Amino acid sequence: MKTKLFGAVLCLAMVTGAFAAVTFDQKGSVPEILSRINSAGPDAGFIPLPGNPKAAAKWTVMVYVNAKNNLESYGLKDVNEMEMVGSTPEVNIVAELGRIGGYDASDGDWKGSRRYLIQKDVNPSKITSPVLLSIPKSDMGDWKNVAEFVKWTKANYPAQRYALVIWNHGSGWNKLAPLESGRGISYDDESGHHITTGQMKSLLAETGKIEILAMDACLMQMMEVAYEVREGAEYIVGSEETEPGDGYTYNTWLAPLAAGSSMTQAELSRVMVDSYTDHYQAIGQGATQSAIRTENLYKLGQLLNGWTTAVMASGETVNVKNASAKAQAFYYASNKDLKHFIKLVNDGSQNAEVKAKGAELLSFLSDSVIYHNRATGTKYANALGLAIYLPASYTAAYDELDWAKDSNWDDFSKWIK
């Protein structure tokens, strides 16, 4: 959704889409699930009584909707999409929605942020879910506010598994920002703050590990981001490319979860990827979305170190530069698809060690890191699930990342020059 900052343009596409069949044996296809959800009454959702604590559900989905910017109308729309499904006894859907003046005056034109237990309704233009907490002045670009939201939700709506969606503009690792503070997610136009890549690590360290971290934002499925948060989430769902303004279609992945609450984090991450990509494929719009496993990112870094060391020792700089020029790129030309780049280098190499280590690396990426990847549109034929920073000119701010400290990718980037 949702690209911002340093020359990026906001992609605006406000459409409704279809969801291709993804079947859960005990529940039927997604269209059948959606039909059952839509035919149920508003009372199908679970609303705990004040002072009556709820037993742990199977899932709690937390959606942090920072619409304190030019995406406000999409934030309202997405919360209404959540209300097409609503919470159930086994699935809590909790959202924090932030708004400011100047963009969208609908639905009461209130300001600040509100926390909701999402309840099913039939009104697509008005949020009717109960307000659990109203915060007149909140900085939604402060990572500590997100951490507090997650901890508060865990305490009030406990579950066996948790998914956190951070909704907003995203810039991944943007080389055009001279400092690390210019990169990240969740930009609050009122405070002027946002969450940096390093702060994402602090956020998840404070909240405790969760099963899924999803980023409904542009350009966030990058090695640099994933490596920073690898110890805080088991799966990361995100886009290598910019997202259209409409972002996720929440009803098309929450409905299967509500109907099949026993699904694992792997299964839910797959549904999220398919929901997003099916939506944009149905309307003929290019899009990327993937789910990656974090437990193997450290080993991936070690394998990548071995490969880059072999590449640099080979002296095949022309081959590497050609591969960099041809590799799948995204909104920022410095964002390259990692798997495609490795493949291109390997295909052009005459060095046996480079080829052997590259083959091992490609296999590990496919089998152990990139769990599920979808891309639609010929422009993204080689978007294979995980982007990485490969700039034309190196920036010293990169050295602040855990990825730069644990890998030799920074040295490799400099060597290519």
C-alpha cells in the first residue's frame, strides 16, 4: 500500500476483487466460506462482556491501522472489510485505527485513534464495532505505541497464536534516505515519526514472539528487514514491490481463518499471500506477496557469505555487474530479487565453486526460507519472494543493520563497484 517518501508515488487503486479457491478439507472453498460468513447475522461475532474475561482463543489477529496520512480512506475501508467477517469465539480480530484531519471526513470524522474488537456487520461504510479504547492523541509512528497495543491485546484477548499486521506506508531499505531513520514503516503525518528498521526489532523484543508478522505496506519484504525481526516472528508476510492503495482485502483471508481457526501459522501465511495476489490477478493489476520462514535466515546468511566470498575470489566482476543490471528490480532500482540475482550470476559464471555454492544457496532459499511466493503481472515474472539491497552507490547507514554486521553483503556490494 502504500508507498511514500523520497520520490515514491502512492499507488491508488480502489477496487473489489475475487478470491480463487483455496480449500480446507473440513470447511470447503473460500467462496463457500465467504458465502456462509455473509449469510450469517451480525451476532455471529463474539463480544466479551465487560469484566468477564474471555478464555484463550485459537487466534488473535492484531491490525495496527495507521491512517494518519493520505491513506485515511483506505484505512476506513479496510476496517469495514474486517467487519464483513468479525470476531468469533475462536478468532479475535482487534484493530487500532488512527485518523487525522484533512483527508477523509466520513464516518464521524473523529480524530486520534480507537481500538476495536471487530464485530460482524452489514454496513460497508460505517464502523459499528465496539470501541474498546479511545486515545485522543496518539503517535502511531512510535514503535512503543505498537508494542503497547500488542501487549494490551494479548492481555485482553489471549490466544494460542498471534498475527500482527502493520498497515501504512512502507519504504523498506531506501537508498535515497541518507540516514537509517528515513527508512521503515508506519508514518504518522501528525507527529512526523515512523518506525525504523532497527526499531522493528525492539518492538518485537518487547511484545514477545508472535507467529506471523505481516506488513500491509510497500517494499517491506527485504532481507534487511526480515533479518532484523527474525527472532520476533516465525513467518513474515509482505511485498517486495509497492502495494496499491487498496492493500490487503481483509475479508478474503479473515473469512477462511474464522471458518478454519485450527489452521497453523504456515497455513494462514499462505492464505494471506493467496488472498492478496488473487485479488490483484483478478483485476489485471501487477502485485507481489510472499511468506518467508525466519528460523532459517541466519543459516541463509552464512550460505550467502560463502557464495559471495567465492564470487569475489573468482574475479568475475563483469558477470556480476551484468547480473545486477538484469535482476528483477522493484520501485527502487536498488531493490533486487535475491534469488533471481543469484541465479543470473550462477548462469553466467565459469567458476566451479561459485556454481556449486550458488546451487546450494538457491536450493536453501526455495526449500527453507521462501515458504510461499506469488507474483502477478509479466513485469514481476522474476519476483521470487525476497528482495535485497544492491545499490549503485553504497551508504554507510547500511552498516547499522544486524544484517550488515552478520554478513559480508556490505563488502560484496562495495566490491561490485
